[in-house]
Amino acid sequence: MINDNMHLKNFTEILVDEAINKLWINYDGKCKCDRCRMDIKAIALNHLPPKYTVTDKGEVFAKLNSFKNQIYVDITKEVVSAMETVKRKPSHE
Ligand SMILES: [Zn+2]
């Protein structure tokens, strides 16, 4: 039975987005375009384990917060390091 309230989510991706949003203001790379931002996201996600979870809407925040407590330090570290990589060597001219 398919329920419209059910969602398959990668919590790691949600938290990487959140970390990038927070750190983006302080990102001092030459280029701050969408491409660079997505490159940062891709690099960070490639260094982190995915965390797929099926939730219905009401459950998302409780589950996400508990996972966040476990992994947020790692996520922040990987996003900061991905920002350094893209800053040194943007993938476009
Ligand atoms: Zn760029």
C-alpha cells in the first residue's frame, strides 16, 4: 500500500545542505556560483555515509535530530574541507 505521506530521504544530504547554507556566508572562494556550491555538496556527500530512511511527515524531525546529533561534527568537517577543495580548484573556468 502506498501512502502519500511516506518519503524516502537521505538524511545525510539534508544535513549537508543545512551545513552549506550555514557556512556559505563565510565561504571566501573567488567564485560563489551555483556550480561551485553543488560541487561542494557532491564532494562532501562522497566522503560521508548515506543515511536513507523511510519516514512519514510527522516523524522526520525527531529522526533527523537524533541522527544529526551523531553526525553533525563529521558533516561540518567534510563541508569545510570540500569548500577548501573547490576554492583551490574550481571545476569550471
Ligand atoms: Zn563557480
